[in-house]
Amino acid sequence: MGALPSISRRAFVFGSAAFAGGIAFGAYGQAEAASTTAGDNPLAAGLGSNSVTFNPWVEISPDKITLIAQHADIGQGVGSVQPIMIAEEMDLDPGQFEVRFAAPSPAYFNTGFADELAPFVAADQSKAAEEARAAMLEWLRKAGLQMTGGSSTIPDTYEKLRVAGAVARETLKAAAAKRSGVALADLRTQSGHVILPNGTKIAYVALAADAARIPPVLDAQPRDPSKWRMLGKPMMRLDVREKVMGELKFGIDMKMDGMLYAAVKLNPNKGQPLKSYDAGKARAMPGVKQIFEIKNGVAVIATNSWYAMKAIDAVICEWAPAAYPAEQADHWKVLESSFKPEFLGKEWRKIGDIEGGLKTGTRVEAEYRAPYVAHQPLEPLNGIGLVTDKGIEIWVGHQSPRFVQDIAAAAIGLKPEQVTFHNQWTGGSFGHRLEYENVRVLAEIANQMKGTPIKLVFSREEDFLQDIPRQIAIARHRGSIDKGRIIAADLQVASTAPFKGLLERSGTPTKDPDGQLAAGLWNVYYDIPNFRGTSYEAQGLSPCTTWRSVGASTSGFFTESFIDELIHAAGLDPMKARIAMCNVPHYRKVLETVAEMSNWKGPLGNGRGRGVAFVESFGTPTAEVVEVTMTDAGIRIDKVWVAVDVGKVVDPVNFENQVQGGVVWGLGHAINCELTYAKGAAQQTNYNHHEAMRIYQCPVIEVRGLENDPKVRGVGEPPVPPAAPALANAIFAATGKRIREMPFNKFIDFV
């Protein structure tokens, strides 16, 4: 496998240990490191007397098989693909196993972040780069970082879940061989059974006790993809029927006996406290049980959510002022003044003589801007909390289970191990559920209502007001062209630091430069002899966090728009020039593929235009072509072609859905969305103020997945960054108007 450094295969197979009534073996931790954290199997503690756990992902009891999904399903489909990777190896069929989300445990540390955190661009596979990735993998293991994000689910699980399934399969076969006296080589598995030569079937659930008494088969190999039954082929997601029938229980659907409901009004000046409040009118309203103050606001407890929300609206609050500029114009002024040495994050990459290159040929300069935007998942933040003498139980959909424990415990003075976390299906996130507003508030409220389950639901308006948005950013790019060639590109961005902010709020602050500000800025794979990418970290602005595709969502727009400007100034064709300049062979193939898909032949004329953009994010190279037509009513987006190289497409249907969804997300936000501040609070508090793409605006989107990358990559976020620059470049091709700031509807109308 290529998705992990070479130590990984050895790292994920580490032996077995006996537990009451069963065994644990297989794929987790690094035995040689003798970790006291990542080596523990969290499933072992809760086993029944006749049950068995093979590893942190497989649990078999006498009546069922349960496969654990370690990554949260936030709508991206990993609640299906994770168990199916195990089921593929175990010869289980859909319907023969249940799926449960993982509890907090360092055993579920995310190996998929190793590549992104190492200070090398994705295409660099040198020895130094791979050693750095191995070092990051070791750090991740020791940290036990359990997190869903960064398009890391498939890179993280592609090998270890298949290994876990293979080890379980072969050990079950060995147990059947010992019981039956049949040679191991004469046994096979099918549909949850070991099959003997005479056709006798022994169910896995009947072999658990036998398997617990034999050594595990640690050298089991996952099957070659050519022998896959489900993976790599169109398959129906396991949750489709329940979702279509309205049967799937999301976090917001959870109910408990004796439950009361909470609504909150928190300081819209994010992070600041409440000064005073008047709840006189609200106390007399129907259904209200209690009203009390929490750390940065007021909570109403009522007999249902509607009563609670109506009452909280009647509470009058006086807030402490914002710690950041109250008005939006001042946010931009802070950014404009951040291109100074004291705010330097890092010079991420420097090639050649940048100043000398800029003096050669014709100079091109441009400034680009990207605003704050909200996450706006369909399901607002919510959760259920119950505090007892033993601690607190929390039912909430979240991407960082262990940090949830830390945040909830700190909020009410408990130890993290006193927090029992139950992850839930969630209706979208896009980075929203990597933050903790609802967790902290829920813990505080439940602690004041000990013994009573409390269900908290943020109103849509509160969800927008408390959302920690995508980073605001300005880019100042300079370049030069000479004799039909780009000679120099000096790319600079000033922005708030989204990942550093998230780490700080997670209790793991860092002084290192924010690597996400380099995404889309330094990982440029064009043959430009003089190149530099530099980030500046603005201070004192609104807190920001990770938003689908994070740094590349803004810097991808800046960089690929500017490259297009340079190519135009050089008198070259945008597609041919990119292909000619691309210096990574399998990345060049992505561009060639999208050119072939779109039948690119240069200018279209008659008010029509095509734009191309190519961005690698989270290691996944993605090229998009957008075609538009200028009409009397404005720009109409006609069609989009997308080529993506992920090394291995494990779920073709979900792959296509993720790519199409990413394109719609990227285009919609580029066209319409902006979060602005007035008097310290977000001005956009519902979808009608922060409107993404409408169905009638959505173009046909044609997708093709490539498998040339030597590593397995994720696809949840990479389709987003090229969408905005490809659209801007298409608008330029159709109209001659160059748009350098999002949202585009400030400068041009759309149909």
C-alpha cells in the first residue's frame, strides 16, 4: 500500500491478547512501541461472556456481528464504506452485520493526517519526504489523534480495515480447521460462514469461542482488488433505505424518557461573556420549566423545543463587546495591514531568484479577496446530555470524540474518563462539527439539571450566529512573463489561521505556522523557474476554523486565477499552457483527461467561455473545466467536467456523489455566500441571507476518477477548490471581465 509510510504494514499487525470469552488481534497500534494507549482495544471492556472482539473494528456475539465505523458519518458516506472494507475481507454480505460508531479511544488514531502534516508537497515522494511522513505517523500514534476530517477517511482506513478483516477471516478459518479436522487449505469463507469441503457451513458467530483459544493468523493478507466482490464496484450505501424511508435517527431525532428541552441565547460577539439579562417575560411563557445563566449566555428549559425557543426569544440580554473589530470594513483593514514581517507565518517554498525573475519581461500584479463564509449544515447543532453522580453521558454527532470528552469534562469540572460519548449520524458538517459550541453549552446545562436528560437544539439563527466561519483572506500576487513563458510567480496570502484556531480550542495549541494557509499556495506543480509562496497570519480578527477544503478553498482560487492571468498575458491557451507546464506526470494526466472530457479546443466565442483550474489539496489532484454563457439575465453555468486522481476508487457511486457535491458547494459559495459582521455579530443568520446554488442553477457535472497516484487519496474536499477559479476563468473567457473577489455576484449577475 502506498497511503502510509513503509512502517505502516508492520505497525498495524501486532499480536493478540485474551479477554473474557474471546480474543483480540489484528490491526491497530504499534506493538513495538509498547504504547499504553493506542494498543488497547476499546471493545474488550464491554464484551459479553460468549462474545469476541478481533480488533477495535470487529465484535461478534452469539447473535450478531458488529463492525465499528471509527470515522464519523457527516453525510459523506463513510458509515458504509468503512464496514464494507472489513466485510469484503470477512466475506460478509450487507445485512449480516450491524454498524456502530466508535467510542473515544486512541486506538482509532487517524493515520491519514500523516501526509498532510508533513512539510512536503504531496507529489514529493523523496526519501526525506517519506521519512517526515513516517515521523508524523508516529506522532499521530502517540497522540492518539482521533478525528474525522481532511479527506482522510479512506487514506486512513484503506489498508488497516482490510487487514483487520483478513486477520479475522483467516483466524476464523483456523478455528474451523481445528474443530473439524479439515486442512486449512481446504476451507473457504462465504456469507458469514466457513465452508467445509463437504458443504457444511459453520457460522462465524458459532466459531468465536474456538477462535479465542487459538493463535491469531497475523500474516493474513488482504485480497487483491481484482478479487473484490463489493469494493471498486457500484454499490448501494448501507444507509440509503433508512434515509429514504425517514427511519434513520440523526442526532436531532434522539429522544429519551423523561427528557426536557433546552434552547440558548449566546453572546453573538463570539467568545465573550453575558453582562446581564432579563427573563421576566419568558418565565411566564407556556412550557417553561427553568431559565438560568450559563458561561456566555442564557438557557431556557421547557417541555419541548418550540416552547424553549419561543421563550429564549423573549429573554433580553446585554452582551460584552467583541474582541475583534465590530464592523466588517475593519476586518478587511486588518488584513490589508498584515503583509508585514511581524505577521509572517512562513515562506513555504522558494525556487530560483524571485526578485530577479520579477524584473524580467512583463510584470503582472493582482489582489484577490475571499470573505468569511458559514458552514450551514442542514442539521443545526444539537445534543443530549445527562449528568449523574458518575459523570456525564453525551449523545451528539461530532468529528473528534476524544476532544468532546475533554471539552465537556473541563466545562463542568470532571475528568475526561467521566464523559461517556455516543456519536450520532449527522446531517452535514463541512467542518462545523469539529468545533465545540454545543458540547460545552450542553454540558453546562445538563450539569444544572442533574438526573434529567436534556436535549439542546440550536435554532437556525443561533447556529449561524455561533458558527466559527471559514478564514477571511487577501492575496497579493506578483508575476512576470517573457517570450510566451511564465518567468516568475510570487504568491502571498494574509489570512486568519483556521487550523491553529481549531487546535487551540481543542486544547492543543501550537506556535507553528498554520500549514493550511499554504494549501493551494505552495503546492503548485508548474514549471516556473522563479517561485515563492508566503503566508501571513492576521491577528485580532474573528475566530476561524476548518471549512470544507480549508486553506485551499481560498488560496486555490487566488493561485489558479493568477496563473490564468499570467497565461493570458503570455498569449497562451489556458489548458495547453497548464499541461505543458505541469511537472508531475500523473498530475499532467489529470489535466489531459479533463481536456479530453470537455473536448477543449480553445475559445468558444459568442458570449460563451470555458475556464480551467487545477488544484491539489489533501494530496488529491483535481482539474475542473467550467463552461458558461453570457445571457441577458446574467451568467449561466452550462456544464462542468472534473477529473480526479485518488489512486484507487473504492466506492464509484459515492465517489461521483462526493465530487459532484464538492463542485456544487464550491460554485455556490463562490457565487453567492459571504458572512459579514456588524456590531460584532454575524449579519447572515439564515439561508436566505447566505444562499448557495439553487437547483435550477446547477449545471450538468461529468466526473472521471483516475487511479494513477501511487497512494490512495480522499475525495471529500478536493473537488471544492478548483470550482471557483475555473468559474472565474470561464467568466473572463466569455466576457473579458476578471473577477478577483468572492462572492462573484457582487460584480456580475447569474441566471
